[in-house]
Amino acid sequence: MIRLEALTVAAFGTALGFASGVFGAWAVSSLANGSLPQYSFTLPWGTLLLTCALSLAAGVLAAALPARRAAHLSPLEAAAEA
């Protein structure tokens, strides 16, 4: 459950980051499009997919230690500590 939550948070963060990054790049490219005739706005899909995969993997790896500790703790002990 902890890993799934970390994966969800990483996915939302990645999606928001990509959306704002692509929008920002599109906004800047619309400004540069008139002044630079050889400029074209293209997205590096391979790099975007690699970044997405790495960010999701980092989210899961970051949750590994807390998930391991939670798996070894009984629910009664966890409630007593909280």
C-alpha cells in the first residue's frame, strides 16, 4: 500500500511537471517562432518517456524502506506509537 501511494504521488508529480514544462516550452516557442524562421517546436518523446519511467522508479525506491519498516510492525504497535 505504501509503494502504491508513492507510485501515485510520483505519477501525479510527473504529470504536473510534464504538463507545465510542455506548456512553458510551447509558450516560449510561440514567441520565438516569429523571430526565428528555422525554429520548430518538437517534443523529445524518448527523453520524456525515459524521464517518466525514472521518476516513477525513484518514487517506488524511495518508499522501499518505509514499506519494509511498516511490514515488520504490527498494527497494535503502530497505533501505540502514534
